[in-house]
Amino acid sequence: MPRRCELGCEPSDVPLHVFPNPAKYPERFRAWVTIVGGKLETPHDYENYRKRKLCDIHFTNKDRNRNNRLNALAVPSVHLPSWIPAITQQETNISSVSESLSTGPSTSFTVHATCYEAEAAMMEHDSCITYEKPSVKRKYDKSITYLTQKE
């Protein structure tokens, strides 16, 4: 089966990205579906779009983390077909979202976008943090103490 971008791009060796998980990222999932011109009317539609893919050329460098994976805010905004309305392109463009945060009239939109930005920053940096469980450290200390007393 050929690898195919949902926006109709020619098959190539460019990486493909699956649609976001609708349970974890419902707003981003709906944005991706809107961009490809789809509708979410039945549960079958949700399952259908979870299997679809978009090629990497539709994302900017700002949409990627340092390991080249898409971040939590990534929405296709580059090389979109001409049949997509200009309003949809503006709504999904990350830079226009940032501009609307400072000048937009809707406070609920501002809160949601700010939360997603914070979540994306945390997801990017959480992979570097290692958490040491105190119970494991205590077990290790007890084992060392026991072994040194035995000698």
C-alpha cells in the first residue's frame, strides 16, 4: 500500500505524521480534520481520521521539538492546497494564534492557547528529567548497610 498524504501530495520519502489522538488532544485533532476538509459527525469518523496521515512538508520548524518530532501545538500550516479557505489557514497558523493571544477579544481562547503552550513546553522538557523514587533509594541504602555489616 503506498504511503499517502491526506492533502493529496505525491508519495515520496518524506516522513508522514498520524493525526493526533482525539482523546488527548481534541482541539488539535479537530483542527487537523478541518484542514483536510473533513467532518466529525459519527464515532466512525473519529476512527477513520486516526488512521490518516499528513506529510512533513506541511509543518514548520517551530512545530518540531529538538528531536524532530512534532510538538503538542503542531498544526499543518505550510504548503496547504488552494481549496482550503484562507480563514482556516489563519486559524491554524501558530504565528497567527500567538498574535491573537495579545490582541484577541476572546478570553476563553486565550486561556486555552496559553495552557497548550505551557503543556507543549513541559512535554518537550520532561523527557530530560529523571525522577528518583525515594523507596528505591531507601532499599538500595538498606542493602548497602546490610552488606557492609555482614563483612
